[in-house]
Amino acid sequence: EPEVTQTPSHQVTQMGQEVILRCVPISNHLYFYWYRQILGQKVEFLVSFYNNEISEKSEIFDDQFSVERPDGSNFTLKIRSTKLEDSAMYFCASSDLTSGTLGGELFFGEGSRLTVL
Amino acid sequence: DAKTTQPTSMDCAEGRAANLPCNHSTISGNEYVYWYRQIHSQGPQYIIHGLKNNETNEMASLIITEDRKSSTLILPHATLRDTAVYYCIVILGGADGLTFGKGTHLIIQP
């Protein structure tokens, strides 16, 4: 069964460093998302991406964050200068609206745990 | 998107049906009810969705009341692996992001 894969599974970084989290969405999907979950808290929407541009973003997704689809398979989340409060699990997801779904059926990866020291 | 209300936690005995309620009294006519679950910090997993009619798939059944103000997710024969946080989400559809609440922590007891 096709799945969304994320790397790295865990990254430890120093405050102020840049971090890139990588995702390989399901191959025929066209919509891509990043979510995060701070330990013990809710899953929070960060950004959605379609047709090589951001379609929606939350208040969390400030200028420190950026997303990119550098090639036909990868979807990346970059945090320019990490802060302690960026420590969280980051989930990538993809969906395919062209198959007749409503966009609510998202396929999530297993997450990348980011620890900022 | 309409707000949903779910119990914080529930217990269910292994092998029994787990019935998880969700209240969405402000749902509009073209909003869908989606259910996801998250097993111990893994990525959320889609379970089922519906608009008006009851739905069933290999994982679960979804019962939506006639006035659509509430719904129940049914896991017919719960196993220990069904222990997870279950999220009821109401959306219009499209590419916008999902809004996860706190969900219901379902604990399956052996």
C-alpha cells in the first residue's frame, strides 16, 4: 500500500540552526500538508501546498517557515532559525482530490521528531 | 468549519463494540463528518467519513443522526490495537487543512 515517508525520524539541533524536514508524498497525490504536534498537545495545521504554491497557512507558519517541492517527489519544510518552542513532531500528509475524494482524506507520514536544545 | 465536541476518554472491553460519540450541532448542510485516529504519536490515520447516510468500511461504521447534529463511530469488535485518540472533524472539503481537536482517548481493556 502506498505511503507517505518522512526523514529524518528524529533530529536534534541547536537553537538558531536551520532545519529541513523531508517528505515523499504518495506519488499520484497533488495536495501536500505539514502539521505539527507539540508533546501532549493537539495536532496543529501548518500549511497546505498545491500546484507549487501555498494554498493555505496557519498563524504558526510565520516567516521562519518555508515549504518547497524541489523535484517531482520531495516536499520539504524548512525552519530557518529554530527556537526551543519549535520542538515537536512534524507530520507530512498528502491527498488526491482528483480521485473524487473531498480533500478530507489525508494520508499522513509517521512524523519527524524535532528536538531543539 | 463546524466545532465538534467529544468525550475526553472512554474505556471498552476487548472484543466488544466501541461506540464513540461526537456532537456537531452547528454543522452546515454541505459539511462532511470525518473520523481519524492517532495511535501513540504516530501519524493520524483516516478511518471513515460521511455526509448524511450511515457509512461502513473495513475499519468502522459511521452513524449520523437524521438532523446531522451528532454522529457515532462504531468499531464493531475492538482489539487492543484500537487503543488510540479518535478525532471527529467536520469540514467542507477541498484542500484546506484539517482542524484537530483534543479527540477521545479510547482505551481497550483486555
